[in-house]
Amino acid sequence: MITGELKSKIDRLWDAFWSGGISNPLEVIEQITYLMFIRRLDILEQAKENKANRTGRPVENPIYADDTQVLRWSVFINESPENMLVRVRDGVFPWLRTLGGEDSTYAHHMKDARFTITTSNLLSKAADLINGIDMGDKDTKGDLYEYMLGKIATAGQNGQFRTPRHIIQLMVEMMAPQPGDEICDPACGTAGFLVASAEYVERTHREALFEPAQRQHFNESMFHGFDFDSTMLRIGSMNMLLHSIENPDIRYRDSLAQSAAAEADRYSLILANPPFAGSLDYEATAADLQKVVKTKKTELLFLALFLRLLRPGGRAAVIVPDGVLTGASKAHKELRKLLVEGHKLDAVVKLPSGVFRPYSGVSTAILFFTKTNSGGTDKVWFYEVTADGWSLDDKRNPLLNEEKLGPAPVDGPLDQADHTKNNLPDVLARWARRNGSEHDRARTEQSFCIPKDDIAAQGYDLNLNLYKEVVHEEIKHRSPGEIMDELARIEAEIGQGMFELKRMLGDDLNG
């Protein structure tokens, strides 16, 4: 968790970039990321030098040669702001583009990288901030990066690349990645799903990663991300590097336009929030996806892509707009039928419409399914999330203390009052019981299971409200005889009252 002081520094630095003429939030993050990466290279080199001093051997695979020592962070950070700008612009940056060899993934993403900081004052401010960060503390480093990525949304630009971190964490916790998984996000953006998956595996399978072959898989072949935006690729790649994933497979790919044949049946887990851009021309869409579902709708094409990419037995958790659940077109119905009858649809988790504010009010859900090629759907688990821990307006203010937010609160289970503000821990707990006690829950509750036959009978519509039952307060109606007796009693009481009134009046007159 980063401190308020560090957040304040980032905010001031952000303002300095805007004052310096760099107003695109993606560009700001990109420039800060470059500087963080340059400092990280120097720290890695220092670690290699320390090891060499301890062992008395030469530095193993040095990053810097004799003639590039002046390009190290620890050297130019002590120069005057004017000299630092010249050094970074004319020396460090051209060298960065060649780092890693011509064929490396890193070099591929860096070939078009541009250093756009033009004033020594701005560079000096940025360098001072980054120099004050503990780059050895992965949590601080990662939280800092997440805070910067969050500013993409608040800046109102390119928000489609930003999935709320707590929603990502929920999906990762529910899917529980294993050390042997190959995880893919075909629309990876800033690589949030891949980073969260890596953090989960490191936290829950730490001992397994001590084994050299397993660690190599973790660093080089476990995480795969595609995007067709070069800036996103650079930010996503460096995000992974800053989270200690040494050589992630982050690469350019127009996932819907390129054939998936080379990637088919490859991945064991897909986590994604693909863009819902509307429609594509048939000519611009990969033919193998059109064979799965004949449509121009990107959200349906992405689901078809996920089914192609998953190996049999592979699992997916993906965010979709409500139209996927309820759309009445032939393509919508065919794809839902394919998920239910041809594979195993595990769950539908309905999200509140404010989750993606302030940049989108679209109503969404998370689909969980397993590729089987042979059916397997028995009952589908539904959960209606009504609160995710933050206000559902454009401000998205936290409703609870930080320790009680997210799917796994630090303080343990939430009480009922807190649950009404954050349903995510309950989602995770009930998901674990989806094949047991959840089958006994009534359709009037927040989660319940629906048999496959009931879904088929509704034309494979996955609208939760179609299956949810509303509790009506029971009104007890009395029989006609009881009503007549009550009226007779009231009439007798009125008659007795009139008699008493007359008697009293008569007594007064006689008196």
C-alpha cells in the first residue's frame, strides 16, 4: 500500500507533466515507466556486481559495458538537470532501444519508443520521485503502478483499457491459477489480469517456484498477452517486468483479425475484459472465428476466440456486456447454446452497472466456462452483485476502510452491514460451494443454481432476472364468515354505545 505522501508526489508530478505539455495520461505513464525501468536496470546490475564481489568471479551477463557505464541511473542522477536531460535523451534512450538483442520481445516493443520529456526541470522532478521509491519492494512498486494506471480512468481518456483492480482480483481468486497453467489475455491492455495472476501464484505456490524448471516457466512461458496498441504493449510489458516477470510473452496481435490457428488449443486459463467496440466487417474478421459464430459483433467474436484458444479442459473468466446474456439475434442464441450444450457453462456473476464508471455505465457480467467439446453443463451458478465496495456513481468513492475492500479482506469475513457495501468476499465464498450447498439455495436469494434444462427452455437466455424469484409478503385473508362476525360485533358495540349515550342524556334532562 503506497502512502499518502507518495500519492501526493505522483499527483504533483502528474501536474508537472501536464504543465510541461504532456497531457495524454498514457504518455505520462509511459515516460514514468521508462525511467522506472532505467533505474531497475541499474539495481539489477548492482546486484550482479555484489555477487561477483562475493564470489570473486567476473560479472555474469553484464547489462552495461565499459563504454555505457555513464548511462547508468546511479551516474546520471547526480548530474545537473541540464546534463541529465542530454544524457538521457541522447545516450540512455538510444541505448535502451537496442537492449536485449534485436530478436527479443523487449526490443520489439521498444523500437518505436520515444522520449518526450523536453525540459530539464520536468525530468529532474520525475527522477527525484522515482529515486525515492523502494524498487526492491514489489508491493510498493506494483501499487505505485496501479495508482498511475488508475489515473487513466480519472483523466477520462482510454478508460477502456482499465478494469478495476478489485474485479480483476475477484476473477483471479475464483479461477485460482496453478503453477503449471498457461494463462492468456487476448486483449491485455496494461496486463492487469496477468500481473494479478502472477501475484496469486507467487503467494499461494511460493515453494513450487523454487524449482528451477517451474521458475523458468513462470518467467518465460506462463503469461501471454496480446494487444494491437503499441503503447499498451510497452506499458503492459514493463508492468510485468516491474512485477518481476522477467520475459513475459506480450506481443502485437489483432486478435479478431488474425487467424487463431497457430494458438488454438494452447492455453489452460483465459482471463479477459475484451473491448466492446461494436461491429467489424466480415472481411476484417478471421475466417476461423466466423466458422464458430457468424457475426460482426466483437463481444461474440471474442467469446468464439476464447473457445479456440483454450485447450480441452481449459477454463475462462471473462467480462461481457449484458447483450451477450440476453441478445435475441441468431448469433447470440447460437453462441449461448454452444457454451451450455457444447461446453460447460459454470457461472454467471452479474455486476452492478456502475462498476466501470466514470468512463462507462455499461451493464456487465462475468462468464465462467470450461472448454470440453462434449458438453457437461448440469447446473449454472448465478450471483447478483449489488455492491462492490465503492460508490456506483462517477466518483467511485470507497464505502469501507481499505482493510475491508476487495474479495479477500485483511480483517477476515465481513458482517452483514459491511456485506451490503461489499459483496465480493461472499461471491468468492459461495463460489467455493457452488457444487454443494449452493444447490439448495432458493431463487429468491442472492445466489442460486439453475438446471440446464430450465435454461434451454428459455432459449438459452442468461438473464439472471429471468430465473430470480421475488419474495412477496404473504397476506392472510379471512373467511366471509369471520368478516360477517366481525361486522356483527362492531354493530352490537355501536348499538350498545348509542343506548348508553341516550341513557346518559336522559339522566341529565331528568336531573
